[in-house]
Amino acid sequence: TEDQYDWTPIERIHVGPQPSYHIPDPEHRTEDDWLQLGNEQELDGSLLLALQTYQDALARFPESVQGRKAVGRLCASLLRFQEGKSFLEPVYARDTSDAEVSYYLGIAYDGLGQNRDARESYEAAARLPAFRAAAGLRLAEISAREGDLKQAESYLQAVTRAAPEDLRAAEELAAVLRAEGQKENS
């Protein structure tokens, strides 16, 4: 209702433009400031600038786990697989339950042709709902490349159940089913 809010007193409600946090100069930035700046740059599409920002953060805070994770994740996304692997492996060794690290480490291994390691990383990522569909899709692709279309189909069926709106999974499932049909007919 007008001028009444559930839990917050009216004097604490500020309508209109909200004040934003201004990131300090590089010499005064905290680790979180560096990571926030890099994240904003990523969201703006400035991926190489974000990578440089994360690397600058690591130069200032060399033991930063979140900084290593950000650099490794972005390197894997930018197809710089060896760099991604070198940053993500120590982070994964420290926290094997981090699905995001597992997923991007899988991408790095996959890009380097290390299918067994990639499969293990994707399987670890697929255990958690946030990465189930993405990791399942990658697992299906590895299986299909290895010639195991039944396993690829199984992964893709699971992905389409987890993410029914995922067009890439639907397309790949159709391709696998077509390939299986051609294989059975020949």
C-alpha cells in the first residue's frame, strides 16, 4: 500500500536513482574491487580487458583463489586452454566440489584433447543443477566423438529433461538419433 513497506521503515526507503559503488583507483582497490571490475568488463563484452584486469588482480593478490578462478574460467572461454588449465587445476585441487571450476577445467582439458580428464571434470560439474545441462551436453559431445552414440544419446536425453528449452541439445540429439538410424540401416 502507499507509503507502507513490509519490513523496512519508510525512512529507510529511497526511491529514484540509487547510488552506485565507484571502484577506487588501482592502488586503493581491494581484491573484491578488482574482481567486480573484471566482472563488469566481462558483462560489457570487453573480455580481453577483463582478462587483463583479473591478471592485474593476481599480480596484486597472488594467492587469490577467486582471481585464479576468474582468470582460468575466462582463459578456457577464450580458447586459451593451457593457460586455463594452469590456473584452474590448483583451484580445483583446493575445492573439488566447485561445479563452475569443474566445468571450465573440463573445457580446458577438452580443448587440449585430454578426453579422460575432460570427462571426469564434466561429470563432477554435472552433479550440481547449475551445470547439469551444460556439462551433460559436453559429455555427449565427447561420447559422440569417441563413437559411442548410445551414451551420447543418453546424455542428451538427460540434458533435454534438465533444460527442455535448450535448442543446441535438441539439435544434437536429433543428429545423434539420425546417425544411429543410418548406422543401423547400413
